[in-house]
Amino acid sequence: MNYEIRFSKLAAKDIKTLSPKLKEKVKNILIEVISENPHAGKKLLGELSQNFSYRINLKDRLVYSIEEENKIVYIKRARTHYGQ
């Protein structure tokens, strides 16, 4: 069963700032990878330990959490999480 994808306001804003090519890449990642197997991303540590990260490009990542009970993935960021 596929997971439902939901976006935070910040993630939606992040995606709007991406180039058309990266927007298409994010769409494909969400459909083909995250909605099928959200645990494919890297489990984060520290303050973000309840989240996962999936690489979009060299510097940008999708940062998301998973609600297993309802099969929902919450996309929190779609840019770098390294403080840039």
C-alpha cells in the first residue's frame, strides 16, 4: 500500500523555489520512492532524529517524517538542512 504524501507550508515554499528540472525530480522521487518505501531515506540524528532525509541533489534534501499508523509521509523541507 502506498503512503499518502502531505507537505508543510515550508516544504511547499521550498519546492516553488526549485528549478523546473528539480521539481520534476522531486515529483519522481515522491511517487517512485517515498510513497512506495519511505524508509528508503536516511534516518537522521540529533534534533531531527524523528525524521528521514532523501537526497534531491548534491546539497538539497527532502526531510520528512512517517506516520506508520495512517500510512502518511509528511514532507517538512525540500531544501538543504545544513543551515544555508
